[in-house]
Amino acid sequence: MNRSFRTGLFAALFLLIFAGVVWAGPHDLAVIRPGGPTADATAQSQVGKLIKQIAAVAGWPVESANAQYCNTTESGYNYLKKSKPGFALLTPGFYLKYRDELKLRPLNKIVLNEGAQIQYYVIVKKGTAASLADLKGKTLVGAHLAEPEYVERVVLGKQLKFGKDVTVQTMSGLAALRKLNNGEVGAVLVDSKEYKSLGVLPFAAQLATLYTSPAIPNTGIVAVGNNATAADWAALQKGTTNFCQNPAGLPICQLMEITGFAPVEESVYQGIFQQYKP
């Protein structure tokens, strides 16, 4: 085999192996929300605005920072694994699932109107259940069930076995609540934002809160492995600390319905690390 042939063969193999892989940069951000809104052009545009403004306050060239939105666990995992962006904005469930494998390092946490902790609620029709045990044999639905291990172990504290005690299904909040009202499902899992909106439903008087989860520390932006430098981590932390208070960041925060980002240490999550174990 002559040298030119070997060179051509190796080049062809390289193209076959890496075709379709788009390498991200160290300032790029993946926004991963399993069960979240459709990953359409509008969603991509919104997360693009977020990272561009973060880049501006972090002192990075704006053109060096791009974003990718993923609304499934699989697409988010594949993007982080193959494209290797520097940062990711994650749900607690995704963080818990992949923190070791992908070497995810928490840099900040999202702060909502309620604070930097989140809660979930199981909603039923009045008179149909008095405890989580009463849901056995029924169907539990909700958008957050796109991360079933997180919901089963952390949110519900292992009080129900998914697939054994209850059937679970991912479904958007409003569609899920309509099915509940029609008697097609046994219960709906909602987050704090959805819970506050229940009162506007025409059938709100027919609903009851069966279960309220403990307060769970929220996640935010993590460093993905060593794809970015420690200096980049520090710049992002500093740039996002007052992000929602500056005129350029405020509209983005309002669009995301958050009040800010707060620096965080991994030790904050020790409690849910233990809960997440099978």
C-alpha cells in the first residue's frame, strides 16, 4: 500500500466517522429541557440570545458563543457527548442522571420568583385519591415525566414504583389536566409555575392537591467536562450573577420567566445525590 493511497484511505475513514458531527466551541451553551417546548426555530433563537448576552457580560467575543436547544434527554445527551460545548443549562433530572459520566460541574443555579428551590405537585380530581398509594393501578402524566427516574426517586421519594405501581406518560400540562378532568388519567404532576395557573381553569374547583414535594435545589448552568477553561467558568459565573438586573439581560430573563442566576457549589446537591440512588 503506497503512502498516497494510505493517506486517502485515512481521510475517507475520517469523513465517514465524523460526518454529521458539528463541534461546538468552549463558549457554546446547550439548553436541555426534557419534556420542554418543541425545539423549533423560536426556541433556538431564544437560547441564542441568552448565550450571546452572557458572552457580552463575560467578556468573550459574541461570535464565539452559540447555543443549541434540546427537549429530549437523548438529543441533549448526544449533543453534549458528540459536540462538546463548554456549558449546559440543565434540569435537575438531567444533571443527576449524567453528572458523573459527563463530568458536569455546577456553576450557578436558576432563581425563580419562589427562590432557588423548586417544588412539584400531584393533582387529582376531588374524591378520587387520599394518598399516593391510592394511585396504584392508575396513570400519572405530566411534562416532567420525561425524566422518570428523577420524579420517582427525588420528587416522589420512591413512594411509587413506575411501571409496577403506576403507569407514567409524558404529556404537556394543559393537555394532561384536561385528560384528568375527563377521567382519562388518574393524576397529573405539575411544577410550581403550572400549579399557580390552575386557578384559571374552568374546572379548577374539581381538582385537589394530593401531594406536595419537598423543596428541591434548582440547577442552572454547568461546565461540561474540561471543554472550557477555569477562566471561562469564572467569567460565566461573574457575568451571570447580576444578569437579570442589567437592561440587556432583563428582557431575556423575563422571557425565560426567571429572576436571576446565583453561584452554587456542588455540595448544595448532596441530599438529592443520595435520593437519586436506585
